[in-house]
Amino acid sequence: MTDPGHTATETESPRDQRKGRGLPHSIYALGGGLLLFALVMLVRDDILLRSGPPTPAAQDNGAIAFTPPPMSSIPNGPAGASIRHGMAIFENTGTEARAFVGNGLACRSCHLDAGRKADSAPMWAAWVSYPQYRAKNKKMNSMEDRLNGCFSYSMNGQDSPSGGPPPKGDPIYTDLEAYFHWLASNAPTGAKLKGAGFPKLKLSSLGYDRDRGRAVYAQHCASCHGDDGQGRRDLNGRQVFPPLWGANSYNWGAGMAQINNAAGFIKANMPLGAGNSLTDQQAWDAAAWIDSQERPKDPRQKGSVQDNAAAFHEGEKTFYGKTIDNHLLGTGTSPKPRL
Amino acid sequence: MSEHPLADEAFEPYEPRRPVPLPVYWMAIALALWGAVTLWNDSTAQSSGVGQRLAEAGDMTRRHSAAGADLFAQRCATCHQANGAGVAGAVPPLQGSRFLGANPQLVVQILLHGINGPIAVGGDRFDGHMPAFGSVLDDGQIARLVTHLRATWGNGGEVEAAFVKAQRQATRERHASWNGGADLVSLDPAVGPQPAFLSAPPAPSDSVAMALARGGKAGGWACSACHGAAGEGRSGVPRLAGLPADYIAQALLAFSTGTRPSDIMGPIARQLDGPERVGLGRLYATMASASRARPELDGDLARGATLALQGDDRRDVPSCFSCHGPSGFGVAPIVPAIAAQQPAYTAGRLAALGRHGKDDAGAAVMPSVAARLSDADRRAVADYLATLPPSPAIDTDTKDAR
Amino acid sequence: MNRALPLVILAMAILAFATMLLVVVPRAQIGSEPPAAGLRAYSPEELRGRAQYMSLGCVYCHSQQPRTPDQAPDGERGWGRPSVAADYAYDSPHLMGTMRTGPDLLNVGARLPSTAWHLTHLYRPRAIAPWSIMPSYPFLFEIKDHAAPGDTVVWLPREQRVAGKVVVARPEAMALVAYLLSLDRTYPAPASAIRDDGYSRVGGKP
Amino acid sequence: MLTIGLFLAISFLVSLAGLTALIWAVSTDQFSFGQKQARIIFIEGEEGHLDDPTAGSGSRDLERASIDRTTAWPVSLFLGAAVVWLVIGSFFGLIASLKLHLPDWLDENAVLTFGRMRTLHLTMVIYGWLSLGGIGTATWITPRIFHSPLRSPRFATWGAIIWNAGLIAGCVAIATGWTDGEEWLEIPWQIDGLLALGGGLAVVPVLRTAFGRSVDHIYVSGWYFLAALCWFPALFIIANIPGLFVGAEQATVNWWFAHNVLGLWLTPLGLGAAYYFIPKIIGKPVYSYSLSLIGFWALALFYSQVGIHHLIGGPVPTWVVTLSVVQSVMMVVPVLAVAINQHVVVASNLWAFRASLPLRFISLGAMMYTLASVEGSLEALRSINTVTHFTQFTIAHAHLGAYGFASFILFGSIYYMMPRITGRAWPWPGLITVHFWSVLAGFAVYFVALTIGGLLQGEAMLDAGRPFAQSVILLKPYLEARSIGGAVMTLGHILLAVNVAGILARSAADARKGETA
């Protein structure tokens, strides 16, 4: 190892011994760094490649976040059958509740993702907030009362084969409630759940304007809902994009016929898949354009449109009872012959 | 020999006391450990890779041997609904349908070739289009599906794969769907009175478009050379048959102007004028062809089905079918059919839309949806869509008029 | 280290050991796999085209080995499923390549099945893709005044044509295109197939 | 699966066991040699003095002068031919590089198409320039370290002639489109016989000199040369057996060969030269002679198994790929050993680095060996390879090894050897400086451009949302930069050729004068 003929080591001063050491040290450092890198890459290969893409973290602003149970957890047996049928009604309302639907909509047209999607009035949030006092009919409403309202206004029951909503106690209500109940499994009753209802949008000083809305509609809505607002059907005539006005849409008594509700829904959910891509102002204006079109009359109307506006639409943000292009909105559409 | 003075005469490079420096030991040991871990890891990778392929083969077998009820849930429920209620005015119910009580040959034939024309079920008239499952279900699957349908809503009785095979053989020359109830009643009168099939006035024979598709423009590349004689596409080449006419015409325009960049379509599209684009759109929209798409991207079909049918609310991804129609058949005029599309095309298009949505006119929503899909999701949904029956061909002219 | 013979012998022994591991054992393992079901041998015309492919050095810019989705999005580019050893049973020499200056070609016959397209592309790649840096191969074609019967005329976009002349494919070009069209491994891979699964460590799917 | 796993484990364990035994042997001094043996390259009075080669001529020592005389003719032949191949090869490389961004340039003839230009470039610089130059250097150094004259120099001469004939035939074949079609193995196997024969003949003198040497110890350069000269014919012959391999198995053979050409042929030739010239020029032995044992044997153990990392993610068994990946990273051990030995002696004698141009070439080359190896180890990691595979990054890496390392060392070796061989000083020493700076600057541009371009290209290809076209478009400026760098490098090569031609011409004139006198 040590060379006997080599005597330099014995005479080296400490300074000399350090000399020439700098480079070996940096070579070791290089090797060590490389090693560290190899190990890090090993970890990366192992851990990063294993994990899927990150999912957006849920934000929390005081309200309780809630996730409805997966479809696969619907129980078997009679309870499950009722839940399943409730879901079938919710999704395929025109068939399952054929006698009581007077337009081309289904529950899920506005309550997206079969009533599961937050910020589109999800049913798990609705279930835990009923019974509830509602100013609309000035009484304590059970869920059945509320559903009755949906059939009357949003589903335009007046033009249905039976001429109205399902009668009290109809199994349609029970099954729908069974579905809602299941959707709200483990949800806290009475608590404010995140994503309940439609978001409330503040109205800016610009207000809302149907002419601005016409442009917004043409750019962002018409490709699916059609220039004429009649939505689109697939090749079997099945409604894919729901009609927004006209005889096949919700009537003047529906919550969606109020611009603030429609604006909140649009802002959070439209265009479908690109929710929150419109500005608040665009949402208000588009809602105004949609609301300023004729639709089936308010079933509560006894006298003239003006009387009804005073009785039921006071203080609402709506074009009901206003005259646009020489047409008095609220007059109603003539019922369409059913397919 | 040298005039250069030595900078430091006293210093000599020396061999240190330890011939092998300590850090070399450490590194050798650490590298050996790293190597051992990597080897072990990759040996598990190998078994998981083989396992994955075996599992896929197993999946395939399982898919091919799925029970009738599962097949119904996967294949039929989007239209006929899980409870067989159908959709009023659009999709006939299975509950109490006389078609299911009739000779099993009838249901098998409907599944093999689809229906295109008016039928009467349960007193209601439906003027719709049932897709042909002949190219996406094998004989065993159809047999189990028909058995399940008849047991649930018809008059029982098992149907054997051999029976389906014979039926397929007997009508192998048939490339078009059954022309509504009027055509089907000839198979078994038990289905009851059926509306007459009013054959649509023959579409103006667009010989120009046909010549373009088959022979190319001025001796150029023919559409059919890549997209197939019936627009069925092939691995890596998109299916065109059954896409909305306007969608095709718009896409050709986008290719020619470069808003939708494509090296292959660009030069061809630039040779076409407006009427030719429209003509080609109509031609392919009305073409019927069997599906040639098969899952090929190693996608997770169950995940794909979830995305297509329900979307993913955690990632704010709506279901595909909420816009592309309940079976992915598209919604004219601009929402394209996605059923039976070639998976490489679907996944590649989703990736491109997710990244470069802006340079693509006419697709306002897809970029933001596609951007939220992971690579695995794109492959999953593309592979799932490839298992669906192709969109039935329709005569766009009559449909628009309706 | 003072004796030359042991040094040489040991050095050769180490090489022999490496050769056994890198050549002999993989050969035995790969050789035990039958050709993939669905793979067919090349026709004489395709083999002539393959010889063109080799002699023009296509392999230096085009790989023929799509990777797994775990590793790279080759499938989404339409380049096909990850290839396995059994897909190359008739490839001699192998032309897997190590560069992707151009796209992978193992399934180009599936995604670009048009002979006419390939002829235009070989004659003038930049008539199709202005950004392309692929060499053009005019020597595989002939420029004539009139196409003789049986000639395959190459289509060019309007702005690229020469008035009064036609471009006709020579047999070499036709053979090369025949080979390109034969590159189609879209049949399903055998489950027991051999390939590098180092990226499938994920095991299950996410 | 069990047997394969077993193979994998065994191969790694064997390599590790070899390494452990080696480290144990070195640290417990099982081989009784040390710095004394490292001084075998010096003769009395040389040590401690700069061996300034660019200025001086032959050795004062009569024994060494007589040794050098035996090698003069075959080595001049090898080196002269090597330089010719270098210049021609660089031109083809430059044309190929230009064609990548000027694709319509010179497209009228099949001979001039990119695929053939590029292949001619590779064949000429690997089998012409580097191999011939390496054999020449080995033939020159071996007798010196053995203190014995070269035995049977005629074999070397014939070897050089036959090799060159084979190579010319091979290049003509490739230019006309006759090729075996595999990377690095394009020369038709019918012609390969000539190369094998030439190589085999060239080995004989070196082996015979080794076996008949007059000193007991074999200096480290000798290990590398002896092993390389035995390894290469074996590699070349096995890889070229026609019809033995088909399909995917052929790919493993292809890359087993192609990487071993670097690892077991060019690398030992280059390292052997560096191990001789660096201490010789500085006049001081290497830092830790016994460490060089680890450098050599670990190279043999690990480098021989790295080739299949070229097929990561490909259709070959997982285990063989993983084995190559692991052994690639294990290469860090021999690389560190060599780096410590070679760089430390230079770093503690930086004045010599400034003073001697050959040392500058050789020492820089040795540093680029360290860099190239480290880069290679990293590149073999799956996570990095998935980006760099199939991109220009690998081209940059290959040039770092074959040019930055092997060619730089060969440049320095030629500048050192030619004056000793011819007995004349370099006719235009100024050109050597210009050569040094032009190839250094040109290569820096080349390497940096392609490395960055390759990484960007790889990133683009991994993103399914970016069309393939983007990976090409973004690469173009880097390809143009590569052409600029390559042109500057080619200029340097011409200067080298001018100097070599000049020194050979003068020595020939001397010889004629000597004859007439």
C-alpha cells in the first residue's frame, strides 16, 4: 500500500496534505449528489407514478360540505325499489309521471346530475330543510307540498293529461321522497349545507338587461338550447337540452321564472361543464333574456295578468306582466299537442 | 526537456493511506441497495404488467360472458330505462311490449340490425331509431340478453347462442336496419298492427359527394381510403358515419382555415368548396355502418362508463351523455356522435381540446371539460365509448323538417 | 495484474457472462413466444418496400415501438397499443429505431391506410405538413407529360402542381408504400406477451 | 417467471460480489503494487518534469527510441487514415445536420438522402476515426509501457490496410443503399469479414508484445488495451452473424453490441490513453494507482450489461431492461474511481494543463468522460429516460461520449505521438490552438443546443394535448444551432488534418533526404 521508496509522505506539511484534496471532495460530492438524485427518482417513480391526478380540494366557508352516497349503495328490497323508482321519476319524469307533466322537462333538467349536483338546488340539501314556511303560498310546507308546487309550475301540470299535479298521497311523492331521503343519508338536519339551492348573485348597478342578454344567449347558450330556446332533441325525439321558454318549458309560476333564481343557476352551472365561466353580469343578462320570453301561463291566474302579477309576483325580479315588443308577457302559450 | 518551472516542487500527488477512499465505499453500498430495490420493484412491475394484461383478457372474457341482467343495465338502460319504462314519446317501453312476447327471432333480429322507422308499442307510436348491436355484441351476449328480456317482460324461454348465430347467418346480407314495425310484422304478426313505413323521398342522390368520398377531388386522396367505404373509421382514423352533417361541414371548414390544425385533413379540406363540404357532411351523416371500434387504450371501462353516464362531480365533469345524447348518438346540428368512435381519436381529441381548446371554434364547452380529465380518464372514456353500438343513420333532411 | 493471460481470460469471461444475460437468455425467452395471432408475414412486395425503408434510413427518424400508456401517450396519438415481442416475429432485421424525429410507424398502415396519401407525402412532405423536416424522395418518382396506362399518378395540392406534367410513382415508391401499409399491429396483444413492464408498477388502474 | 427472476438476482449478485471482492482486495493490498508500479511509464529522470510534446521531438532515451521506431510505420498508417476518415466523416455529419433543417436541399439523389448521410457519418467516425485512431494509439503505447519493441509490426500494417479496405467497401455499400439495416451495424455482413480480419490482425502485435514484455508489471493502460482488443472482435463477430437473430431478440443483440462498442471498445481505448498520457505529460504518477483496479474491473462488470437501457419501454423482457438500468447506474463506481485518479493529478498540476495542449485535449476529454458517464447513468433511470428517449438529447449524449471524451483524447494523443513518431516538431503549432478552441466552442454549442432541444422535444411528446408537429417545430432552432456547432468542429478537424499532413510530408522528405544522404 505505502510505497517504501516513496518518502514524500513523511515530509509533507499539513498544508500540503490538504492540497489536491479539493477535487476528490468535489468528485465525491458529485457522486453523492448523483446518488441522492437516483434515490429521489426511485421515490418519484414509486410514489408519484402511483398516485392519480390531484382532485380539487374542497373549500370550506362555514357551511358544511356534503357528499351524497354513490348510486351503488342503494339498498335492495322494497325500500331500494322505492328509492330506485323515485330516481326514475326524477330522471324520466315525463314517462314515470306522465299524467302530471305538461312540458318537455324533467326534475333533473334543473336539478342537475339527478339532483346530486351542488349549487343546482340539490335534493340532499332540500330534504333536510323541509318542512319549511314558504312565502309563496304563505304556509308551512311539507316536502309533498313542495313537490306539488314543482309539478304545478316547473312541470306545468296544468297542460298534463290529468290537468294538474299528482293528487295528495300519490305514490309518486312517496318514491321521490324516498330517493331524496336516501340522497341525504347522514346529512345533518336543518344545518346549512354547502351548495344548497342556487347561488345568490348580487345585482350590480347595471341591473339586468334583455338586450345585453340576447347577445350573451347567442354566444353562450344558443348552440345547445337553440336560437329559439326550444332546446334540442336527439334523433329519437328525446329532449336532451331542455326548452327554456315556450309551451314546452316551465310556466310563469315556476321559481326559474324569476330572474334572480335563473341567474344563480346559470352562473353556477351553465354552460354545462363550464359552470362559473360566465360573469355575474352575463348570468343576470342571459336570465333576463330567457325570462322575457312567453311561456305557459301562471296556473294561479284567475283574472287578468295584471291582477295576477299584483297577487303573486309582487317584488319578484321577473318580466311577468310587462309588455315587450307589444306583447304582454304572462298571457301564456297555447298548449302544444303532446307527442 | 522542459523549461517550465514546477509550481510546487515539494508537492507530489500521493496515494492516501486508504487506497479506496471511504466515500467510494459508501456510494458503492448505497448504489447496491438502490439497485436491489429497483430490481425488486421492477420485478413486481413485471408481474403487475403481466397481471394487468391477464386481467384485461379476463375483463374481456367477463364482458363477453356478462349475465343478461348486466348486459341490459350496461347496454339498454340508458334508453329503455332500468325499469324498462322507456321514454314517453321517444323510446318504446319494454314493460308489456308485444315484441318481447313474440317469436324470439324478432328480438334477436332487432338487436342485430336495429330499427329505423315508426313502430307501435303499447298503443303509442314511436318514430325512432334503435341502433344495431350486431357489431358490438357477440352471439352469446345477444342470447343472454334476449333471454333476460323475455324472462323479465316477455314470455320466458331461453334463447341459445346457436339460435342467434343462425339468425345472424340468415340475415348476414342485410346491412340496413329494419324499416319500422311494418317491416318487423313480417317476422312475426304477433306484434300487432303496425304503422306503415313511409319511405322517405329518396335523398337527392348526391353523386358529387359520393365521388369525392370514393375517388377524392381531382384524383386526390379519397375520404374512403382512410375512413372506410362506409365511414366506419379504423384504428386511429375517426368514424364519420352518423356524425351530424353540420358538424362534419364545420369541421372541414375548420381544417381548411387552420382553426382546427390537422396535417392530414388540412391539405384535403383546403381543396373543398362550401357545397362540397356540406355534401360530404350529408353523405356521412346518412351512412349506416357497423362499429369497427374496439377498446385499445388500456382504459378502465367501468370508470369510462361512470364518466359517460354520470360524470364526476368531484372534478365538476358532467356526464358525456348529458350533452351528446343518452347513448352518445349526438344531437344535431353540432353535437357530434361519440358512440362507436375510435378510441385513439376520442382520447387524442379530448387531450387536444383540453390543452388547445381556444383554437377550435364551435367547441365552447368541451375544452373546459376535457381539461379536467386526467390521462387515464381520457383513455377510460374513449375505450368505453368504443364499446357502444354505432349511432343509427338518419336522413337529416326529413329529421330537420320534423 | 502482472499476468496478461489471466487478465484476458477474465475479461472475456465477464463479456461472456454479459452476453449470456443480454443476448442468450432473452433470445431463449423471446424465441419461446410464437408470432402474435393476427400477425402475418410480409409479402414479397412488402419486403421490397422494407428494403427501401432500410436503405433510405427511415429508421433513424422513425421508431416502431409504441409505449405503454403508463409511460407515454402514444396510444392517444393513434400510434397503437404498446408493442410486444411477438409483434416482431417476421422482422429481420428489426427496425424498432431509437428516434422520434418523426412519428412512430408501427401502426401507420392502420391510421394512414391511403396509398395516395403516402405517395404525395413521400414525394413532397411539405405539401402536406409545411413544418415537416422529412426529406422528400423525388428519386422514387418520375415526372412525365402523360401518365401511361397502369401508372399511379401522384396527387398534389393545386398550388404545388406543375402544369402539363404528371408525377408518377416508380415501383420502388409503390413497394415502400406497400410496406408502410403493412405496418398494422392493431390486433389484440397476447396476454402472456413479453415487453418492458417497468412502468406498470402502478398495478391497478387509478 | 421464477427462473427469470433468479437470473436477474444472480447477475446483479455476481456483479456485486465481483465489486466487493475487488474493493476488499484493493483495500487489504492483495495485489502487491502501488505507486511504484504507477511510475513504470517513466524512465530515469523523467519524473517531475513536464513532457512538453508540442515543441519537442523524440525521446533522449535510446531504448525508448528503438521501441518507438518499431511502431512508427504502422501507427502513422493508423493515425493518418483515422484523420482522413475524421475529415470525411465530419463533412457527412455536417451535411446530415444541415438536411435536418433544410430538408429540400440535395434531395435529388438517393445517395444524398439524410438516412444515408447520417449512416455514413456514423460509420466513418466510429469505425474509421475512433477505431483506427484508438488501435493506433494502443499500438504505440503498449510497447512503451512494456519497455519492449513491438512484435510482428507487419500484422498491424496489414490489419490497417485490410480494415481500411473493408471500411471503404462498407461506405460505398451504404451510400448505394446496401445495408444490414441495424443501427451501428449497417455495413453488410459480407464486408464485415474484412473488418474482422483487419481488426484481428491488428491485435496480434499488441498481444504478442504483451506476452513477450520485458517488465513484470502491466501498467493500467495495458489492461484497458488488452481487454478492449480482445472484446471488440468478439462483439463484432457475434453481432454480425447473419440470420441468427430475428425481431425483438435482434434488438437486444443490436443494443448489446452498440453500447458495448462505446463501453468495451472506445471507452477502454480512450481511458487507456488517458491513463498513460496524463501522468506522462505532467511527469507525476496518478493519484491512487490501486484505485485504478476498481475503475477497470468495475467497468468490465457493469458496462458490459448496460446496453438494453436503449430499449426501455420496448418489447423486450422487463428483467433485462431493469438489469441494464441498474448496471448503468452502478457505472458510477468505476467512473468515480477513474475520475479521482485522472482529475486529481491534473487539478494539482494546473500549470501543466495551461502549458501543454495535448494535456489540455486529453484532460478535457477525461472530464467529459466523467460527465458523459454521469449523464448516461441518469438517462438510464426510467423517470428521466421517458423524457429523453427518442429525442435529440440522446444524440447530444452520444456525442459527449464519442466526441467530447473519445475524440478529444484522440486529438491530444495524436498531438503528443506524431512528433515522437516522425521525429519532427509540428509544422504549424498555432493551428493546434485554433483547433482546440474551435472544437471546444463548436462542441459546446452542439451539446448545449441538442440537450435543451431534446428535453423540450421529449416534454412535448409526453403531452398528449400537443400535436406531434410541435415537437418538430420547437426543435428546429436547436437543429440549426447544431449545424453551426458542427461546422465549427469540422473546421477544427481540417486544421488537424493540415498539421498531420504537414508533419507526415516533412518526415517523408526527411526520410528521402536520409536515403539520398
